[in-house]
Amino acid sequence: MTYPDTEPGRDGAEVVPLRPGHIPPPDDGEPPAAVPAIPVTPRPGFPGAAPAAADEPPVLEGQVIAVDQPGRDRGDWLADLEAKARSRRPVIHPALRSRRELAATARWVGEHYAHVTAFHAVRLPVYGGMLAFRSPAGLARLVSGTVRWTFDLEGAPVRAATILKADPDSYLKLSRQRDARVRLRVWVSGFGLIIASVAGGAIWLGSGPLQAAAIAAVVSVLGRIGAPADRPIISPAVVPARVTKLTSDIVIRALSSLGIAAISGAIAKGGRDAIEFKAPITRDGPGWRADLDLPEGVTVAEVMDRREKLAAALRRQLGCVWPEADHGQHPGRLILWVGDHDLSKTRQPAWPLAKHGTADLFRAIPLGTDQRGRVVTVTLMFASLIIGSIPRMGKTFLLRLLALAAALDVRAELHLYDFKGTGDLAPLACVAHRYRAGDDEEDLAYAIASFRELREEMRRRTKVIRGLPSDICPGKKVTPELAANRALRLHPIFVGVDECQVPFEHPKYGGEFEEICTDLAKRGPALGIFQVLATQRPDAKSIPTGVSANVVLRMCLKVMGQTENDMVLGTSAYKNGTRATMFAFEDKGIFWFSGEGAAPRIVRGFSIDAQAAEPIAARARALRERAGTITGHAAGQEPEHATGPAFDLLADIAAVVAEPKLWSETVVTRLAELRPGIYGPWADQDGEARAAQLTTALRPLGVRTGQVWGTTEDGKGANRRGVTRDDILKALTERDRKRGDDPAA
């Protein structure tokens, strides 16, 4: 090779090309000493130290290798197409693909325009009065404007200015133009005046309704012409929200203000190009959606941790700003959805099953709505579920909603345990096979005995399913057909436990509770037994690892830290950007939902309070009465375990009441004498409380109490709440008849 500053033969030098392992002979002519060859380094990426191919020159040690090859990156066409397919936009709008959502959208649009129509209809007299009041001014404006237009008076100042300038040529030109305009406009105005006169005469000679309509039209037109520009006659029925359109500049400015050094540095260095938007910012439901790649090294989780700052930078309420990770892409792909209104304050549609309909636990059940207002569903069969949050965020509301859905499936058997003891699940006592509220020792004893029954039931079911042929029981799990076969007794069993940390941490029964619940979480779902565990203190003691590791569905409302977040949503959920710590205290009923679908979602659950739950539970009981599936607690029967011997409330009342009618407090006293271990706590209360206790116990059995005339101990007559013996006997007969018709009873 030749160097630029060296020529052959210059200063007697000879240019000799060098080859690896070759040294030119010395000038003295002596043979060169043996020199080892220069070691050859294998190319990066080639296995071992295999020698280079014959047609490929060796790479010298220290030589720079070009790892970025020239030319266009062809890539993998099919892989690129599959990556793009993940972001396909729906062909049909989501509101049109679901009959339920279409009906809800049509209902909302109808309600909106009905409101607008009613708003203006009520104000029609006011509008008419304002138009009549402004019509004289409108007439004056109409006449004045017509005269000015006909005689071209708007050009008079210009013509006057040419006179003052003594510019005859310009004046003559303007005068001729004015004469031509006026000549034509006089004919137009005169023709219009003739038409108006003829129409006025025809109306004058016409009927009364025609005259009234014409006068109203003329007054409306004149009133509209006479209305001031700053005082419109018709006020808007709906005040539009002052929501700023989301743009790329707003998003970039907001991200740069979060205090994330990598974002601020990248934007300062590269400007707008530091944030790469992967799709146009578009409307998505009641808000805007932006899909973008954060600067290299920045994760979506870092942005989610600063949601409050992000909302402040976007000048939106905290409940409007919802950053999410795109779990189908890399950790730096951000989906930023900015709603028009605060999610926690927007009007949510009613639960579709609140007024009518039944549920099928083998199919999807409406759970809530996402930020876009789309309905989110959950399939309870074949999966247990954990609900966790700090207190007062809506955990019990979610549990009660799921229990109501299970109650509307007449095949399902409900086991409900309210260890908070406030009676939040009391509306469902009328359909529950097992029900207990409280955290006393006898309540825990009742629950552990019931869970032992569930374990034995699970063992029985394994034997039944094992013995069924494969064509009847494919996959060796409960199917809808098997659940409907009462002879097999493979109906769904819903186990709902509120404040599950109470039994798990009990010094006497805690270990057994953990053992049974772990077994139920592992084997129960395939056998039709699934549990919903809710706690306000998600930690290793509240939800044992053996249980949480086998739970599929997870719902996490607001929690305070990473540990609690991952205990509910699963290991590494916090690291992957699924963080319930981002919720504010105002975000009640809003939670992360994972386990069903490709990625976790933010959902706002349907809100059903205790008062609204009562008619739903009553409807569920009526459905179960017709189907003959009222059992256990709902039928007035309790098992022979922690509470003492089994008893039948209706039969016990019939045994102690011989009178046609009797006060409730007297009935309770006699029941306590009959079974002190069962009814003794009822009799320890005062008269009104005893009566209320009996009323509550009889309501699920279809017996209502009423005013009964009786005599006090001092011989005075009085009206107090009581029972009628005929009602007790009728309810007892009806229940026994249904049991006789039930082959599984």
C-alpha cells in the first residue's frame, strides 16, 4: 500500500507491501530472524476460535469491526406485520358491536335530546315574549338596512371624500357606479315590496290560524333581527365542557415537567424528536388517546408514579389522567388516555342485571366500565379471586356485586362470611346456603365447620367426576350440563369471605383455614367451587402465599405500597407498571383488574349499595323459589356444628305458638325456652330488639310480621309487632312441598 506523503524511490526508499507474518529483509543482506506470526483474532459472533475461511481475510488484533452493516434494514416482513396487527383499530365502533352497549348509547342519545327538547319547550313563552319585545327594533333595522342598500348610502362617505379632495374624475366614476347600482336595486326593492304587500293582503283575507302563523313568523324574524349580538334569545340546554384538545405539544410539555432527568435531558437535546408518537392522537370514547415511545431508558412505571404531577401539567383533574403501559410492547410504550371528565364523578350506567335478567356463572358477567365507558366483564367459573385495598375504597361493594351475580344463577350455592360484622352482605342472607356476620369465637367456629364441609364436598366431587365417562365429562371438570344435573350435585359453589385476614390470623383455626383455602384454590375451580377473598390489609398473613399463588383473578383498589400491590396483583406487577398506588383517595370503586384478558385493565365497578341490593336479592330468591334451590340458611336451617344442634326456625315457631296470633317478643321468649343454646342470645335483648331479630330471621323465609293486638302483663291491650300462626304453617307447607319436588334434596 502507498501512503499519501510517500512516493516510490524517494530518498532511496523502497515501498514494500506488508502481509501478515511477513517482515522485509534487512539492508545488510543477512537472513531475517524467525519472527512469530501475528496472532489472528476470530470475528466477533463466530463460535470458538475457528480459522477464517479461505476467501475471508483474517482480522488483525486491534482492528475495528463495523458492526452496523451498510444498506437498508430489510427486517422480517411477517414479524413486522404481526407487530402492526397488535394495534389494529376496530372495523366497527365498539358501541355498535354489542347489543347492550348499542342500547345504552341509543338510550343516552335519546335522553340527551329529550332533555334539550323539554328544556326549550318549557321556555317557549319566554322566547316568544323576547321576540315580540325586540321585533320593533328588528323592523327599524330592516327598514333602515333596506333603504341604505337600495340607495347605496354606504358609499356616500367615499363620494363626499372625493368632493373634499376636489377630484372630479374619481367623483364622476363613483357617481356613475352609484347610479347603476341604485337603478337596479330600486327595481329589486320595489318588486320585493309588491310581493310582501300581496302576501300580506292574502294573509289578511285568510283564516285565523294562517294569520296567527304568519304573525308569529314575522315577529320571530323581526325579533331575531332586533336581538343584540351579545344577548342571544335562546340559551343552551347543555353547557359545553371547556376541555382543551390534547396535542403533541401539550403532551411533550407535560412529560418534560415531571422531573424525570432522562425525559428532560432527551427533550433538551433532541426537541420534539425525543418523544416518538406511534399513532395520531385521536378521540377514544369520552377522551383523548396518545400512543408514544418514551425516551430510551425511561419506563411507563416512572410516569405512572408521577400521575399527580402529570395531571397538574396537563391542567386536568387527577381522575381524568390515566397513563398505562402497552403490555404487548416494550416497557417504554406509553398509552396516555386523558378523559373529558373525572372518572370517579362521571355518570355510570346501571348494572345490566339490576332490574331484570339472570346470570350464568359459566359466562361473562358485567363487572364495571373502563375509562372509555366500555363494559368490562368477568367469568367467575373455574377461577378464584382476590380483592384487596385500603379501607373505604369499595372492596365490599365489589364482593357484594359478585355475590349478587352468583345469586342470580339459581344453580349456584352461596357461602357468605362477613367477618367485618357490619352486615354488608345481609341483603344476600335470604339466598345464602351458609351465612355468618361477625368475628366472635362462635362465628369463627361456624365458619371453620362450614369450610370442613366444603373440603368434604370437594372430595366427593372428585370421585363423581372421576367416575364419569369422558364423553359426558370432557376435560374432567364441571360443565354447564353437569351443573344442571341435580342428581350429580355438581352445581357451582360461590364462597365469599370479607376481611379474610380474620380467619387466617385466628390463633386456633388460622392454620386449618389456610390449609382448606389453599386446597380449594388449587382443586376447587375445576370442581365448580370458587372463592372470593377480600381484605383491607393485603400481606402474607392476610392472604397466605399458598392461596395467592393459585388465584387467577385479582382486583386491587388503592393500596399504599409496592408490597401490598404485588400481594394482590401478583409478583412483579408493580415493576411491570400495574400500580394501584397511583389511585387517589377519591377514586373509590376504581381498581386494577387482572387475570382475564391479555393485560391488566383499569375498571370502575358498578356501584350497588345495600339498599339497592335488597330488591335484587329478593328477585334472586323468587327465582330460586320457583327453581326449588332454597337451602341451608335461606331455608331457615342451620347445620349441626359450631352453633349446636340443627334447628328449623319455622318448625320451632309452629311448635311453641298455639295461638292464632302472638307478639314477636313472646315468640322469642318461648323459642329460648325450647332451645336455649340457639335462641338464648335473642331473648337477652329488649322487647323491640327481640321483635326486630325475629322479623329479620323470618324475612328470608317469606314470612312477614305485622301489628298484632295483645294484652300486657298488667291487663292492658296494645298493638305490637307479631306473627300469625297460619302464615308460619303456610310457609312450612310450601317449603316442604318444594323439597319433595327436588330430587337433590
